[in-house]
Amino acid sequence: MVEFGKKLKERRYPEWQEYYINYKLMKKKVKQYAHQIEIGPQDRRRVLKEFSRMLDNQIEKTVLFLLEQQGLIASRIEKLGEQHAILQQQPVISQISELREAYRAIGQDLLKLLFFVDINAIGLRKILKKFDKRLGYRFTDYYVTTRSNHPYSQLQQVFKHVGIGAVVGALSRNLADLQDRQGSYWSIYDQPAVPLQDPVIESIKVAVDRLTHSTNFLHFLGQHALIMQEDLPVPAEDHIDEEKYHFMSLLLNLANTFLYMVNTYIIVPTADDYALSLGAPATVCGVIIGSMAVAQVFSSVYFSAWSNRSYFRPLIFSSIVLFLGNLLYALAYDLDSIAVLLIGRLFCGLGSARAVNRRYISDCVPLNIRMQSSAAFVSASALGMACGPALAGLLQAKFKIYVITINADTLPGWVMALAWFAYLIWLLMSFKEPPRDIEENHSPQQTNTEKVENDEIEKGLTEPLLLNDENTQHDEDEDNDCEDNEEALEESHKPATSFASAYRLLTPSVKAQLLIYFMLKYAMEILLSESSVITSYYFNWTTSTVAIFLACLGTTVLPVNIIVGSYISNMFEDRQILLASEIIVCIGIILSFHIIIPYSVPQYVCSALITFVSAEVLEGVNLALLSRVMSSRLARGTYNGGLLSTEAGTLARVVADGTITLAGYMGESKLLNLTLLPSLLICVASIVTTSLTYNSLF
């Protein structure tokens, strides 16, 4: 954390200090407005007009400087181009090397300019959020609506850099031409499959992608993990001590994720038959499937807290509990006890270590492979989701070993118990506990370090950028919006210490995103959990057919994310994709209803595919936006953003599975419509909420 503050200082450019937005001045103005409102009513229009004018002036100052610097960089590239043309006629090795270094120097200056813009963009987002929070106005909505979509928008110049691409293209082409073969390479346009690997260009590309939210498949898939990143730009080098990273331990975390998802969905095709064999209605499958999610609501919290101290011990506990849970699930048939079956599934839920898996990637994986690891985490989940039902379809045996019955209902339990036992042995032999020099959330030293880090962030956004020592304490106190004392400043940067304190950090935008996440998980759980009952009632599908159908749905996850992450997300804004995906989910739900005409296989399959695929797209975009609008205090600690999203999704699954069981008491003929109706209502509510917060999702 201290090193982060030092790196931030290195990124301040005193020669440009007059062109940074005056963050401190705007914070003072917000504080002044808030104080005036406390002592008397204020004219809302006047406040909005005054602050908008101030913000316009600050943005214009930054944008004009940005354009000026782009022009200077373009002029330098043009002059070097003249030298390049001469060298192509008469190549001189020493001069080619000098020219290459000159181009790289321009690249470094461009990277410096991008970091400058990034700091200002973060400052704008922070001040808009601060204004809304302190004054209770929807200023962000008003300001973005009136400025962002205007043909002369200067706000868009800060967040969308049209001219940067041309400059990067010119640098890339010329550096490629001056690579090892000194001019004998074809153009980058003739060999697009061989990208330039110059470190300067790679760093610039990362910076541009960060500013414009450009993405690719790995980034888009990695966003599903909601591993929170720091607000400020960080250099390409790693901040994680390499001693903490252990490939086999990472692999074991990914294996835990995969096995848990297999464990979750392997029983879906057979849960209704298992319930019937124990004398319960088929619709009790909702409780059987959902009991695992009920336990996960609690396990997510204690595993998240446990991961503050260890990764190895929680994984050991997880493996043992899941082994016992699957053993009870398998034995319930011969014990003829629905209670034993449910206890077994509860044990499985208590072994959910996804919080540990996510936290390990966040804390112990180097930055240069963290996004790939996050994508692997999501891929393992998707693969497990597809393999679970597929494996259930293959487990079609029936025999006895002494008094133990082995059949399609009990085999998932036996297979998963064996898998978790083997995993436990592998874990004991291969996992390496990373060193923990500083305990998060428990050490006073950590709290002080976090305060230093956040103080540095605040200073990096102010004018002037470099402060003398005697004014440092004074400015820290002025910048604190809550209390004018050091203790309050420290408190304001602590991680959330409870669900209540975490909830108080949720802005309307974050609440909207969590509602959307709840909605999509609810709709997907309804679709998957009741699939065996619905298809059996309407189409007489066998267990194997249901398993194939669910496996096919699961296999769409990665191809859909490739398309969205590589293409769609770079063509449209995240908020546009978000709203469109919600509408498509709504259409899929509507098409699923059984109204008058006979219910057919094409109607069910097409509506399920539309709902599932659009919900998958929605999940990635939703979590990407959530990571941007969520408070930085929720990026660390036990009650972090990942835990909140996990709890929202798990609660959705619990409610959905409970809905299936309750609706089942009305009869299987009404089950479909009764379970789809809440999905439709929640989906419509999320669309309305998104529309109301649309302009704050940028």
C-alpha cells in the first residue's frame, strides 16, 4: 500500500499542474452548498447552474490542454517521418536505432498524457458522485444528459479519445518498420496476425483500453469474477510479491471452483425423481436444489472473513464438509429420509469456498496474469455448470453393493464424494500457504497504510499537485467531507466492517446493479431448477434428455462471452448493452409462458436459450459497471463488493428455488406460469431502475 502511494507520486507532473481539474476547489464548493442547505433552503436551479458552469470550465481547461499536447505529439511524429523516409532510401544501422528510440520517447510522452487524462477522469467521476451524495440531487443524471450527448461535448473528449487511436497507429507502424530487420518487415496492415510487441505500445494500449473501457474476451470474462481493481492507473509492473504466487495453489483454487459448480448442477436432472422416490412431490426439487444456496448465504460470509487469515485451512474445511454432504446425499435413498438428503445438501452449501477462490486471485496472483486468472475462474465455473448435468446424464446405472443402492439418483452423491476426497488428498500434498506479513482489516498498521494511500489519491487530484510539508496537514483536514479531524479522515477510508456499513456505502447506481444481478440469477435459477419437472410434464423428457439440454445451455457461456467481449462491448457502451440485455431477458421470459396454445418443444427451447444467453451477457456487463460505480472501500476487507454480489446472487437462487416449491402446491400444470410471473415482474422493475439511473452508469 505504501509503495502504491510512492508510485502515485511518480505519476504527478508538476509542469502540468495548472491543467489538472481543481478537485479541491470543487470539493470545497460542494461542502459549501451542503452547509447552505443545512441552514436554509436553496434554489435548486441556481445550484445546478453554478456548479455546472464551474465543472464546464474545469473540463474545458483539461480538454484544450489534451488537444494541444496531441497536436505537439503528432507534429513530432511527422518530423520523424521525414527522417524515416530518408533512411528507407539509405539505411544506416546507427541512425535507425536512434530513430527507433525517438519514436519510443514519443510513446512515453503519450503514455504520460494518458495517465494525466486518467487522473482527471477519475476526479470527475468522484466529484459527481460526491455532489449527488452530499446534496441529494441527481446532478450526475442532469450533467451527463446535457453534456455527454451534445455534438460539441467536451465531457466525451475526456472519456472517449478519438485522436489517440491515430497517434498509436502511427507509432505502431513506424516502430514495426524499424524492428529487428531494419525496414524489411511488411506493414502492420499487411500482417495483422503478427502484432507489434513493443513494450511502449503495449502500455499505451492498456492505458487507452482503461480510459475508453475497451475490452477483449479475457477482460470481459474476467469481469464476471468481480475482482475489484484500484481506482487509479497502475504501471504494468507487478505489485504482488512473487513469493506469494504459487501456480499449483492457483490451480487448486480453480479446481475447487470447478468441482463446486459440478456439485451444484449435477443433481438438477434427477432431483425430482429423487424426491418422488422418497415419497415427496416432484416440485420439492426446488428445496433440494435451493438448500445448498441457503447454506451458501452464510458460508460466503465466514469464508470471506476466514480468508483474511488463511487460504489453506478454509479449503481443507470446504473439502471435508463437501465430502460429508455428498455422502449424506447418497445415503438418503437407503435411509429413506428426505431430511438426510436436505442435510447433505446444506452441508454442501456450507462448503462453498468461492469467496476464498476469488480472494486468492485478488491477493496472491501477480497483476500481469490476474485478468487471465479471473477469466480462468469464470471459465471453471461455466465448465462446471455444463459438466454437472452432462455427468448426471451419463450416470445411468442400477445395482447394489451389500445394503447400499447405486442408481441414477444416488450416483451423483457417490461420484462427488469420491471427487472431493481425491481433491482433499491433492490439496494436502500440493497447496502452499502464501506468506502474510500484514493482516488485512485487523492490524492498526494496515489502517494507517490505507489512510496514507487514500490521502495520496486525494492529493493527486488536487491543484497544485505538489504541496509543501507545512500545508499538508491543513489540506488533509480541508479535504475531509465528514469531520474536520484526523480520526474521521481515517474512519472514512476503512473497509466496511459489517453488512450494515457496506449497505450505507451503496449509491442508487450500485443498488440498481445489485437488483439487476438478483434478477438475472433469479431468472436463470428458475429456468434451470424447474427444467426437469417442466420438460417431464409437457414433453415426457427422460433424465438423459434433460441433462443434454442443460449441458448445451452451459456450453453457450464461453462462445457468447467471446462474441460480446471481443466485438459487441467495443461497439456499444456498457450501459447500452446492459439495458438491451435486460429487455431481451424480459422477452425470453414472456415467450416462456404457456398461454392457450399447446406448449411445444421449440417454444420452450428457444425461450430458454434467449433467457439464458441474454442473462449471461447481462452478468458480464453488469459486474463491469458495478466494479466502476462501487465505492473503493468495498474493494477490500471481508464485506467487499465480491461478497455483496455473491450474496445477492445466492439470495436470488434461494428465493427462486423456494418459489418453485411453493408454486408446486398449486399443481404441476400451473407451475410454469406461477414461477415465471415473479421473474417477469422483477425483470420489469430492473429495466425501470436502469432507466432511472442510466446516466450515472458511465
